[in-house]
Amino acid sequence: MGKSTWTIVVVVLIIVAGICIVKYNGLSMVDEQVTKSWTPLGGELKKRYASLPRLVPEVNLYVGAKLTEAMELSAAMAKFTGAGTFAEQVEAANGVETAVQQLAQVLAERFPVISGQHQFDVIRQIAQGTGAAMAPMIAAYNKAVDDYNSYSRRFPANLVAAAFGFPAGYEYFQEEK
């Protein structure tokens, strides 16, 4: 190979390396934004879910049976509590939201007379949504996830993401309504 061929090869390699560096830095930035936006939301969800582990046995005791939905909520809470990464926490929180919604619905349908009890009230309040306080956190997290998912799926960022072990995408937080 001649000198001009090597020069072209070196220039192409420098351009490819530059593109990889730019895309890696972009992926790092949007990945970090997802993590940062989950932190306050995850903390609020932990506070929100704090009373659920003790309420489930009380509900089962009060209705005189072990409700399947209450057992599913307990399992979802255990998964949320044991989640290691924030991506696992998001998945588990989505499970808790669904389980709370289902339990609240069953309690309202099958036990309308006792739905004024404290245990039922707390579960119903959680099932009714996060309210105005958490809405901006949910929106910020889901926006960060959208930005990351969009960026990481575009060429050549998708190749850089795969090469450097970035997640293929993150799960949105699905608040049950």
C-alpha cells in the first residue's frame, strides 16, 4: 500500500473513533439523566409504598380470607424492596401499581360496606394515583426514558450502545389510574 492509502485509512479510523466518542458521550449523558430523574421518584415511591407491607395482612385478616390480589401485592412489594438496579425498581414499581389498583378494585366491589376502614382507605388513596406532587417527577422520568430510548436506537448510537454495554432501552413508569 502506498502512503496515500495509509493516510486515507488513518483519516477514516480517526473519523470513526471521533464518531464513537461523540456517541458514547451522548449515551452516557442521556443514561445519567434517566438515573437522575429516577432518584427522587424512587424515593417518593418508597414513602408511598411504606405502609403497604403491614396493610396487606390486616386486609386479609379483616376480610377473613387471603385475597389473591393481596398476595400479588405482597409479591410485587417484595420484588420492589429487593430490586437492585433502578431499572429493576421501575419494573417492580409498575407491578406494585398494577397490584394496588387490582386490590383496590376487588375491595370496592366485594367489600363495599367496610371500604371506609383505614386499611382500605390507604390502599384506595394509593390506587387513585400519585397526585400533583409526583406528577412532575413521573413526567421528568418518562421524558428522560423517552430521550434515552430514542437516542440509543438511532444509528450509529445503537452500535456504540451495544459495543459498550448500554441498555437497549428503559421501561417507562406506568402509573395506574
